[in-house]
Amino acid sequence: MRPATKLQVFANFLIPKNITTLYHPPYSPDLSPPDYFLFPKLKMKLKGLHFVDVAEIQEAVTDELKEVQKEEFSAAFQKLYDCAKACMYADGAYFE
């Protein structure tokens, strides 16, 4: 018999206390639209630039986001959907 994982021990602690828990899939950067699509695009465009204040950063980021075509957003969210579906089918197991 395998020893209980930390998650199992924690769940066994919460269940008798009637504490509601929510299932969250394992962390995966592939499931985050900004990490998956927007942040790399923004980093490439803004790399090496220096800004005076937060307002200037916000303006530069907003300008870059306005340049992103609707088709690019659509394709990114389709990839996100496909990755999320693969994660669900893997039942939380690691996959690439």
C-alpha cells in the first residue's frame, strides 16, 4: 500500500469539516492565454525599451495589443481549447 500524498492527507482533513473544495487542473503555462500567446508577443515587441512610468508602459502595451489581428486571437484561443481538452483527457497526468 502506497503512503498517502499530501493532497490526500489535506483532503481527509477537510472532508469531515464539510469544507467545500474545488478541483483545479495542475498548473500548466500552456493553459494560460497570456503566457501562451500574448506575453511572448508583447515581450518581443517591447524588449529593450525603457519607460518613464507605468502610464507609459500601459500605453505601449495597449498600442501593441491593438495591432493583434482578430484571427491571431482566434487561433490562440483554439490552441488553448485544444490544450485544455488534452489536459482533461490526460486526467491530470503529465503530457507534452
